[in-house]
Amino acid sequence: MALREHWDSRRAFILASIGSAIGLGNLWRFPFKCYENGGGAFLIAYFVALLTAGIPILLLELSLGHKYKLAAPGAFQKVGKKFEWLGWWAVLVGFTIVTYYVIVMAWSVIYGYFSLTEKWGTNPSDFFYNKFLGLTEGPFSLGSINPILLIGLVVSWIMIVLSIWKGARTVSKVVYGTVVLPWLLLIVFVIRGVTLPGAMIGITYYLKPVFSKLLDPSVWVSAYGQIFYSVSIGFGIMIAYSSFLHEKTDIASSAVIIGISDAMTAFVGGFAVFGTLGYYAKIQGVAVTEVLKGGVGLAFCTYPAVISHLPFAKLFGLLFFLMLLTLAVDSAFSLVEAMASAVSDKFGISHRAATITVSSISLLLGLIFVTGAGLYWLDIVDHFMEHFGLIAVVLIECIVLGWFYKTKKLKDHLNRVSKNKIGNWWIWLIKIVLPIILLYLFVTKFVQEIMVPYENYPNKALILAGWALAALLPILAIIISFIKGRSKKS
């Protein structure tokens, strides 16, 4: 067997893990979830989810990868031969997400160039949806491949491949720029956002809780889904990353640092977003709810409109999309790394060959997202992966490690290498509490989805890119687990 690579230092591992956790979702998905789910009420649910699920499951995945020194499929295979498929399911969910995540990264690359001339003009929404994306009337009206988007997609994939070219050794160096730089830029935008006239209108809307919302199960589904998506659990990323750690590494404190850093970045970033939205609402003479656009619209429609009204608009525009790009790139390459490490471990090929193979397949699958209907398919796949991919994976992960494996082994491993010891409460959380919470959230969301189809998309589109895809991934994972692998040669 070839020796497994290691991180340059624990600091590099923590930065890489934080970089994976902190992504585009911190600046647009998180603020919009707050807006959608009662402002401060969502913040309460979010931090409860962090403490009851985010950090405990992060401890679970880090300890599993570190103990067995393998990517997710190999680590679960060590737990029990019949559980290898679960690791493949996790990395396949991540692989699916990166196929469309990179196109959003490509938009950031292109918009960074557009910001130099404020090409979006006086109507950023019309420019983004109609002129830039060439959005068609529905998901089955594909239109043609957009050459500008295709170039941006290829450039983005080149950046990702170069970032993980030599595995942990390359990532150890790259993350110092891709994590620290967006933090510095975020501080600039927070300071600018909270000092704008009218900023308090938006910030009040952000922080003021609508407590009745806490009785709505969908708020808790959104909070837990956001935690899984944001902290990068359920993808196999943290299992792969921890497998590159040296034997003596304080895993417990690392998990807390990673989880808290991600949550606080999202929370602080909310001040930049809502302060800026308050300013824009004031100059437009409308309520905050009328200027806040969800998802990609927040970053590529609302923010460009706001930027155009700021002094030094071109500079702020360039910095904003540079921040989005640096936030996106390490989240993207961590998803690729999780899959590439699994392929390398399973089939005995070099890390470089695995990276090129995984990236090439993902690039080809991502071509649908550079068509005129790309945004529709992106929205559907993203919705189902968050609610019926990640939550399902984490639920089964807790059941398998809690009931078919002695979780005490992982607790003992954590305590052996960590300064702060974990008590038996963690075992019962994994075995009992989390499976109950996750099963309830999964079933509740499933029933809601059946009753009210997502965003009124055609049922055929929801079945094809939603239900069928969500069901296909575990089936594909089982098939891959039956394929005989081979060991790497020294």
C-alpha cells in the first residue's frame, strides 16, 4: 500500500475544513432562509441545529475518517463490509451537488469581469435572467448552450483541479488564500453594510424573531438542512479530510472550531446582507421584503442593483464577486476531493488520475446547467439534494454507526487523541436523539412535498431531477460497492 498523504499542519486541515463549510450558501442561502422563516426565529433553530446535530455529527465523521485513514466508502467498509455503499451514497450526493455548484462559481467569475463596466445596467434582474442566462419558459425548453457560461464553467473547473492537483499537499497551501481572503472581504462588506443609511431597517428585520414560526416544522427542516449543507456533513468530505490527519490530532476541538467558524461567518455575513438591503429599501422607498430576492437572485440581481448606488461601485462590485469566487472554490474542490479520494482508494489509481476522471465526468454532466433551462434544473436538483439527499444520508449514518457499530469505539478514539473528552451523552445523541429528529424532519418534508409540488414545476421535471435522482444515488452506491476494487501499489 502507498503511504497516505498528510496535511502540512493541523491549521491547514482546519482552514480546509472551514473553507469547505463556508461557501456561497453563507452569503445567500442563509440570509434568504432567515427571511423565509421568521428572521430571528430561524437563527434560534439554526443554532439549536448546530449544537444538536452539526457539531456532534462532525465529531462522528472526523473520528471515522481519522480512525481508518480512508475516504467515506472505505471507512464504512471497515465498519462492516455491507456498509460500504453508505459511503458511496454520501460522496455521490456531493458529486451531484458539485456538478451545478461550479456553474454558480462560473457566474461569479464572469460577473467579476462585468463589474468593471457595471454591465448589468439599470435592470440587473432582466439582465441576469434574460440576457445573461437566456432563461427559457420552462425546464423542458432547453435552448442552446451559452458559450460565455461554458467558458466560465471550464475556467472554474481548471481552478478546482489545480487546487487539489497534489491532494492534501496542494490544498494545504491554497486554503490560506481561499479562506482568509473572503473573511477579510466579508469584514469590509459588513462594515460598509451596517454604516449605510437605512441599514438598521434591514438588520432589525434580520434579528427580530417571529416566535410563532418555531412551531412550523418546515422552519426546523430548513435549519437542519442548512446546517448539513453548510457544515459539509453527509457529503463524505470531512471523512476524507480527516483521513489525511496525523495520528495525534485534537479532533474534538477541531470540530468545535470548524462548526462555530462556519455558523458565525453566516451570522456575521447576515449583517452585511441585511444592512445593504435596508439601505436599498430606503432609497427605493419600499419594504425590505420587496427588495430581497432568494437564492441566486440575491447575489446576482439585488446586490448588483445595490452596488450600482454605492460610491466606488466598480471596486465594490469586483470585491464582492471575488469574495463569492473564493467562498465557492474551496467548497467545490472539497466535494471533488471527497469523490476523488474514494475512487482512488477503491480502484487503486493515483489521486491525480482520480481527480481528472471525477472532474471530467462532472463537467460533462454540468453542461445542462449552461443551457437556457439550466437555472430550472439547478433549482430542482439543489432542493432535492438538500432535503432528500443530505438528511437521508445523515439519518442512515447515525443509525448504522449508532446501532450496527460500537459508537463507543469512535468515542474512545476521539478521547484518545483529543484534549477535551467526550462523554456518553454523545453516544445517546447519535443513537437515539438524532435519528428521531431526522426521521421526523424527513417524513414531514416528504409529506409536504407530496401535498404541494416544489415551486409548481412540471411533475415530470420534479420526478426526473428530483425524486428519481434522489432514489438513483443509493442504488448506484450499492452497485459500486459490489464492484471489486484493487489496492494501490507502493
